[in-house]
Amino acid sequence: MLVRLILPLLLEQFLSVTMGLADTLMVSGVGEAAVSSVSLVDSINILIIQILAALATGGAVISSQYLGRKDTASARRSAAQLYTVLGVSTITVMILVMVCSRAILRLVFGQIEDDVMAFAQIYFWISAISYPFMGFYNGGAALFRAQGNSRISMMASLVMNVINICGNALLIYGFQMGVLGAALATLIGRVVAAVWVFSQQQRYENPLRIGGFADLKPDGALIKKILAIGIPSGLENGMFQIGKLCVSSLTSTLGTAAIAANAVANTVSSVANIPGNTMSLAMVPVVGRCLGAGEKKQAKRNALILMGVAMAGLAVTDSLMFVTIPWISTLFHLSAESTAMCVTVVRWFCVFSVFFWAMSFTLPNALRSGGDAKFTMTVSIFSMWLFRVILSYFFVLKLGMGLTGVWFGMFIDWICRGFFFAIRFFRGKWMEHKVI
């Protein structure tokens, strides 16, 4: 069962990362200003998508525990309420961004270069239209994983990825639309993926399908259970990304070369993280189903198995990235200065990721599956602001470490949060919460 869940998730993560890589790689042909604008806007987009993913995780935890308890009726109702929550929240954010896009960019990034701002505003506005579709895609994919079925989200990711790459080639290079073309290709891919996942959700044999519009009527009790996990996870993800935005604002002061190098480094490092992200997604349904069935020992054992697989996979991908990054960086048409910075920070990333990434980001999903979302939120917010944000400014402004200082603040953040999550996991208190 673990293999059937993990293999499609692994391919899905590969395809998801490929989409980001294709965007950055293809946009890089337009120039460093285009790469920088996509990078800056994507740091905001990731904030919004991570919050949506946290809400989806809340719904998935509740549904998976009901399925583990074999209460299909309650699982189905919780699935419908997840779509209600995601629909309201994503449409609200979409309207806000479309109305205030330029003001938000100025607030977050300050006085960036005019050509970067022009590209960023176009990309941000088009991205906002895709938020409701990303919400429905994330919700549907999380619910399928709760059933142990990761093939559906994998197929959706494949379709979305193909559309995005083909759209990039056609719109960026065929019609010479630049950043606008990249944004439109991403939007079309997300729309198709959301529609397809939701249509699969509504198949008659699906235990979590929505029976009718009446199921979407807000149910306070179920929404409260979803939000009890979704809100702390959303706040955690939100504060995490806000901290990253503060650091991005610091990076933007280092010049266009540093912004471009940081953008490419973030993109290629996400490829190395594929095994860890895959196990993070698998952790929620596996541990949630075990705890829903009252099998605490099995939940802990499976969590350790997934952690072991994550760390072994990261060792392989990080080693490969460490060796190949000088060649990979040449594909992005960076200047010599940007290339040197990119290679340096990615190699440091590979060293720290092998030992600390899984403890920082895969392990806490086991805790959240047991309803321990407030603890992970508290630790993550504390560690983010104390280490990643404050130390980054210290390393850059006081020690003059440049872009490397920004990344070292991140590494120390990983070590801190991983230490606290490991202690919490082995003490077992995370399994004592009443989720359903």
C-alpha cells in the first residue's frame, strides 16, 4: 500500500517541480529582469498556495481519520466542507490581489527596478486568476491521497505540466509574449488540472464525492474540525512565507544578479527536494488512517519508515545536484556573477539538506496528522523569525556575506525546528489529540 501511494506521488512531485523549472528556464531567455520578476511574484504565489495547501491538509487529515474509522458518511461531509472553505477563501484572495496588485508588490519589495516591476505586475495579476483553480486542485488531490489514491493527482500534474511547457514554448517564443505568455500557460494548466481532478472526485464510486449543492452548505462543526488543523498549519505556512518575503526583500537590495541567482537556486534546489516533498505528502494519509483506526504503534512505525525513505532519497538527489550544478546553471543564461553565486549557495544547500531537511519539513506532517498542528506552528514561527529572518539580516548587513548569508540563515532555521520536532515525535504526545 505504501508503494502504491508513494510511486505516483514521486512522479507527481517531479512533474510539479518540472513546471517551475520550465517557467524559470524558458523565461530566462527573455532576460534577467524577467527571471527576477517571476521569482519575486512566485514568492508571493507560494505564500498563497502554501496556505491553500494547509487548508487542504486540514480536510485531508479529518477525512483520512474518518476513513480509518470506517465512517464514510462523515468523511464525505468533511470533503464537501473542505471545498466550501477553499472556494470562499480563494475567491476573496483573487479579488484582493487583482485590485491591489501593484500596491502589494510595492509594499513587499519596495523600490525595485522599473522593468522588473512592470513584468512582476503582469505575472501577479494573471496568477491571481488561477488561485481558485489551485484551491480546488489542492483540495481534490489531498482528498484522493486520503483514500490512498495518489494516481489521480499524478495524472492531473502530468496534464498541467504538459500544458504549461507547451504553452510556454508557444506563447513565450512563438508569439513573443514573454512573461505574459508564461503566466497564461500556467493559468491554463491549472484550470484544466482543477476541472479534471474535480470531475474524478464526482465519480459515483468515489466515497468522498459531493452528493449535491446541499452538501456544500456550511457545517459549523465540520468546518471547525478542518480549521483546527488548517488554520495553525496555514498560519505556520503563512508566517514561513512572510518571513521568506522579508528575506526576499533583503535579497532584492543585493541587485538583479543576486535576485536572478537566488531564483535559479530556489528552482533547482526544489528538484533535489523531490524525495522529501513526496514523503511529506504521503505522511498525512498514512499516519491519519492509522490513528483513525486507533493504531498508534503502526502510525509511529510508518512515520519512521517514510522518514528513512525521505532521507535516503535526499542523499541521492543532493549528491547528484552538488556535482551537476555548474552545468545546470549554464542552462539559465545567467551572467558570470549570477552563475557563481548560484553554484555556491546550491552546493551549501545540498550539504545541509541531506541531514536536516526531512526533520524540518517531512516529520512535522506526522505531527499534524495527529492533530498537533499548534505545536508545529509555534516552533516554525519562532524558528523562522529568530533564525531565518534576523540571522539573514545579520549575516548580510553586518558580516557582508551577500546571498550566501541569506541561505545560511535558512540552514540554521532547519536545524532548530528539526531538533524540536524530533523530540516531540519520540515523546509521543502528538498522538494524544482528539481530532474527530
